[in-house]
Amino acid sequence: MLRLMKCTCRSVFAILGVLGLMPLNCWAQADLPPQSASAGVQSLPLSQAELDQLTAPIALYSDALLGPILTAATYPLEIVEAHRWLQDPANAALRGDALAAALQQQAWDLSVKSLIPIPRVLEEMDTNLEWTEQLGDAFLAQQGAVMDSIQRLRHKVAAAGSLSSNPQQTVTTDDQDIEIAPADAGVVYVPYFDPNVIYGPWPWADLPPMYFEPPAGMIVGDGMWIGYGTGFPILASYWGWGSWDWPHHSFGWSSGRVPGRNGPWVHNPVHRWGVPYRDSGVAARFEAQSEAARRNVRGYPAVVPPREAPARSESPGIRSAPPAFESYGGGSRVREESARGAVSRSAPVSAPRAAPSAAPSSRGGGGGGGHDGGGRPH
């Protein structure tokens, strides 16, 4: 079994304990015993095989989609809450300005909001919550290694002649790095493929790659084949805020997209809501603020994030291949607890979420995910 999953029980139970009181902006008080967010953390880096196993289902996604996925994966509770919000037909029907206005009322990180217009991705991240959490933890602890893993897998497909520009995505090479961009800046396509085939012979039989099952009605063809479903129109005010610097192993803020946000992206532990970190170094940096947010569930004073404002506008079911990831079914257990937590929505709120410190500018600006921790007033 994966070394990655040694902390599975700890993390899942921590998530279940908090999710029973969701939604995030309507938590009721609960008599929970104190717990340390750093309990059971490890500092051993993931191997190349383990990283490739995690990144296999998303390595061929466009760079613009990879950024929100990897950063939002560091906030697993908000992924669950956002997916639940989207399951309300009234919310799912929102488009354009109406959707942007509705999202501004939510306190999720900007990365999580970016995925709302792409419900298929959000659904898979929620359904496979343990995979999502492990991916996010890997990005926090080994960002450069995760980026190397993505490039390594892209090069395998490119070498086989199966990764090239098409009507959905534009593929370019900058120095030795492969970049993938949407062919239409206003539309994102999610590629579907079989990682057991597209990457060629998988070198680690005991660590088979994850497989993202295509939507109903789509059949992924045999061989080196990549398929696309319907394109998802992006929400301009919540998109395009991230920028990849592949040669320097850096992911940062696109200049001028979010007021006050420049330089490298930095995780905001307040949006983590007490979910434990697997890596001891990451836990040492972030656990105090993350635990403070979790303590807020119990009615203690705590730092809470303001609602994320949009960026400035610009024109423009996972299943495991073999059974190594069978225990990734934690999402179903989380949803059982979430159903119980829905009762708390009508209960008195222990501590209301902070309102935005300032209204967005007329150009659609406002606080983003936070270079200095994100989503907090400067």
C-alpha cells in the first residue's frame, strides 16, 4: 500500500469531524476535543513513482487549469463545500455576472471559486477527496518535484507523437518545458485519456496511475488517444490569475490580475480549516493558523478569511486503474457526514464570517487568494 496513505485515517477523520458542521459559513458550535493538526505528520519526500501516480490524471490538462486544481487541492474542505453548493440547481444554473456576484458572497479561496464553472473537475476532486488532499499536500511540500512530474509525463506523450495542438488546446515547447494552453482563451476543455496507455508502459507496477473516468456517453478509444467533452466557458473575473514558470519551478500571480497580489503563490492556511498536513515542514509553517480556523468551529475566537473577490477581468468519477487506489472512496463517507451537517445550516451561527474589508474596484478587483497567506486584508 502507498506510503502516501499511511496518514489516510488521520486525515479522513479530521475532515469528517469538521465537515459534520459545515457549511463553512454556517457552522454551529460543537463540543469537540482538542487535537493537534501536526499529529502523525511525516517529512519524507514522495518518490518519483508516487508523484507520477498522483499527477498522471491531470498532467495533460492545460496550464491554466492545472494552477487552480493544484492550489485548490490544498483546501479540501472548501472543495467539498463548493461542490455541495453547486449541487443546488439554482446555483448550478447561474452564469456570467450572476455567478460572479454569487461567488463573491462565498468565503472560499480564489482557486476554489475558479473551478465552479468547471463542475466536472470539482466533482472528481470532491468524490476522490483523499487523492485531492494528497495531491495538495505534495504541491505544498514538493512544488518543484510535482512540476517535474507533470513535465516528465508530458514528454512521454509528446515523444510518442500523441501530444500536439488541436482545436481544444495549443501545445508549445519553451526551452525543454511543454506548455499547454486553451486554444480559445474563453473556453476550457477537460481532456480524457487512459494513463495506463497514453504514457506508455508504466514502470511501477505496484503504483499504477490514477484514471479519470470520462463522462457518460464518451468512450475513450484504444491506444494513444485523448478525447474532449464539451468546453466549459470560463468566468473571466475568476480566471487567469496564475502563471507558471516551469524552468524555475515556480507558480505565481499573473501581474495585474488581482490587486495587491504579485510574486509566487503562497498557501493560505486559514482556508485549510484544520485539516492536518502530512509534511512536518509544511505543518510547522502553517498549522497554527489552520488550527485557529478549526477552533472557530467550536466557538473560539479565530482568524477567519474574508470573502474572496474576483480578479480583474480581461477580454479574452475518478476510478483507480488497478486497485491500488480503491481506498480513495472517502468522498462518499464525507458526504454522509455532510448530510448530517446540513442540519446545522439552520442552527445559530457561533461566529459569523468576516465581511470584505473593501468593495472590489470598478474594474472587478479585490482580494485574491493571497500572496502573503491569501484572502486577508493588508
